[in-house]
Amino acid sequence: MTRGSVVIPSRGGAERLPRILAALVAQQGSDWEAVVVLDGDIDDSAAVVARYAVDHPVRAVVFPENQGRAAALNAGFATAEGDVLIRADDDLEPGTDYVARHVAHHEAAWARGEEVGIVGMCWDVFPATPYSRAYGEAADRRIRATAYQAPADQTWRYWCGNVSTSRATYDRIGPYDEAFRAYGMEDIDWGYRLHRVGVPVHIAADVACAHHSTAMTTVERATRAFSSGASRRAFERKHGTGPLAARHGASASPADVAAADADVQRVRQDPWSALVRTAARGLTPSRVRQYAGLVDRVLPVLPRPVGEKAVALVVESAGLAGLSGSPGSPGSTGSTGLTGSTGSAAATASAAAPPEHRDTP
């Protein structure tokens, strides 16, 4: 049996896939495979996968139409042959020992008679934009810093686009919940289910890797925050408000940080939170894009601290609006039907939920 299977969900990834597939074929050792699940092939990504499949253990599963990221993950894990199942987003760039290090963590756990879940944090590769200078780069550093300090009972909140479990653990927990169609939270849901049955989640620095398709503008980041907030509502309907309400300050995950920020703002009484609540009233996806676009236009001339606050206000109010069920959020009256897919930020920043795998600022 193959030791490590890398499952890569993708949609519209023809330009992203060569980077991760090239990194995988350069892996040290040969006991691995890559299963690329194309969630509706809209750009001939299958041809990209086929080129690598000629000489390497790479194969594709192709959906005839978009079914969502959770469905893509489930299909990939169902066909994967490895003892260790590694989920990697199509916009990552892993190192040459990526598979071996993921596998080694599980082999060490098996030697102790334990099961584990492994999370690798990702550092965002930003272009030089006013958004990245004012907000994105600092926010990315904060997320990773808090992750490595997270208490053991909160590390599950970081379950996202670079993770692994054993086949036995995956079969025990079951598939990703395909009811999560809006952007985000199917990962956090699975991580919480893992935590709930007592499987420890370890954040392992040696499997961290670069992430290339992060948000590049306030419009992208705020649109994503709106949909992430809406996805959090679905999580709360399933699990209640308790799991994600705890310890936000120490453990906001990359996939949940916008919605977690919104959760704080809906209960705190300080002036900033009151401002966020006021700004969130009546926000729709189109208004989020409008206000975020205004911020993007003025960012080049704003002092960095002022620009950071301007971006934060739009992002946090968008997350709160999505969490509160504002018109246009999935599941609300007047919803535009925002649904998650399996592409990356490079694909679109339109009214549909941005098709990234992570909710990094």
C-alpha cells in the first residue's frame, strides 16, 4: 500500500496546479501518490494533471460539474490508497520532504499506540500591494503566531488546507460534511469532530509551506469574510455557539478568523465593536464590494495605521453581516446562493463566494 496520499481539490486550477505538482514530483522517496479532484473542469485542468501522470503517481478524479469543496475532498479520500491521507490545497508549494514529514508524524504516533491529526500552517506569499502593506502581511504573521501558541484543546480550529490523518482515523470520523456549501467551515467542522472524539491535533512546524493565492485586495478579503461569517452560522446550527465562542483571542484559525472576529464584535461593548456593528447593518455582498473598493482606492495615500483600521473595519463588519444573516448571505432571505468551490483567489472576486481554500487575510 502507498504510504502517503496527497488529495488536492481544485477548480479552475490550470495555472496553480503546475506549482504543487512540480513540488510533489520532487519529493524525497517514491512512496506517495497525488489525487487531484477537479470540481468541474472549467479550464482543462485535466490536461495539466495528465502531463504529470505520464511519469509520476499522479491521477485525476473529474466531476462533470461543481459539487463543492467537501464533495471533492470526500471523492479524493475515497479513492486514495495511502495509509496517511494528506489534504493539500492547489495553491500550496510544499518542500521536498513534505510527504515524508507528514507520514513521519503518524508513524511516531502509531509507535506510541496513538492517533493524531497534523496541521501545517502556511505563510502567505503577497505581491506588493497597498492592501498587503496595510493589513495582509501583519495579519498573516499574527495568525501564524497565535497558532503556534494555541492550547491543545483549541488546535482543531486550525484544520484547513494543509492537514493529514491516518486512513483509519478518517474512516472513524467520516467524510467532510457536504452541507457546508458556502465558503469555509467544512474544514473547521471536520477538525471539531476530530477533537470531539479525543484525537489530538498537533500543529507541526516542519510541514508548513508557502501559500500563493491569498487575498490581494480589500475587496477579495472582505467578500471572503462575508461568506465565512455565513458559513459560521451553519456551523453554529450544527454544533451550537460554544465551540467557536471560546478563547478567540488565543486561537483564531485561518479559516475562521473573520467569523471569529465577528463573534467578538457582536457581544463586546467597546467603541470599536460598536462601530463594527453599525457598519455591518444592512451590508449585502454588493455593498461589501462597494465599500471595500473605496478603501482599496484610498489605501495608497493613507498612513499605514489608518489604512489598517480602514481595512479591518470593512473586513470585520462584512464578517459580522454574514454571521448575522444579512440579505445575500447563504441561508438568509434574499440569498444570492453563495456557494463554495475548490479554486483559489486568482479565479474570481465576484459576487459568488471567493473560491479559495483558506480564509487568510
